[in-house]
Amino acid sequence: VQVEESGGTLVQPGGSLTLSCTLSGFILDYYAVGWFRQAPGKEREGVSCLERGNTYYADSVKGRFTISRDNAKNTVSLKMNNLKPEDTAAYYCAVDEGVCVIVTHQGFEFYYGMDYWGNGTLVTVSS
């Protein structure tokens, strides 16, 4: 099984970018898929994920990022609009047979123990 991210590059503030996660050895329908990111000197954080037809977004990206799936191509994309310098990070795709979030009384938390992870793609937002 393989998880591979692509699409990371240098982009100006306010610009847009689409990341792709290509899954090999998985049938996308049966798995939860999440996007996470890690900025230099910071902990990894959840960005967005798909689970059983439901989508979840971190507050910091809600309204700017959109996650979507293409079952025919076995890919999950992350469309990022109005990018900000604070979006600069390595972006990782992760796959799990079960969940990508844990539902809580306050809402949800991203699940960081997902089964399979890619090696990441770097997004730099700078002028």
C-alpha cells in the first residue's frame, strides 16, 4: 500500500494551490483520508479529512480549503484558496481503515494515529 502527496510549491499570499493524494493498494470508498500539516518548529496539526461521506476542517482553514475525492482516480485533493504565510508547512496525507476524527462533546478532534502516511509535500506561501 502506498500514499503519495503531490502539488506542493511556492505560492504568493492570496494565491491558490491544489494538493493531491494518490492512493495505491486501497479502495478509496472503504477508508478515511486526512490532510495534516507541520510547520517548522511546530507540532503536526490536522487540516481536513473525509470520513464516510463527511468532511471536517480545522477552524484555521474553514472557508478557504476544500477537500474532495475522485474514486475513479483513487485520489483525494485539497484545494487551498486565499493562502496565507501561516499556511506554510509540509502537508501530509494519511489513510485509515476506520476514522480520521474523534467526535467529542465540543465537536471533534483530528485522529493522529491513522494507519498509513505519505512522506509529505512542501507548501511555501511567501512573496
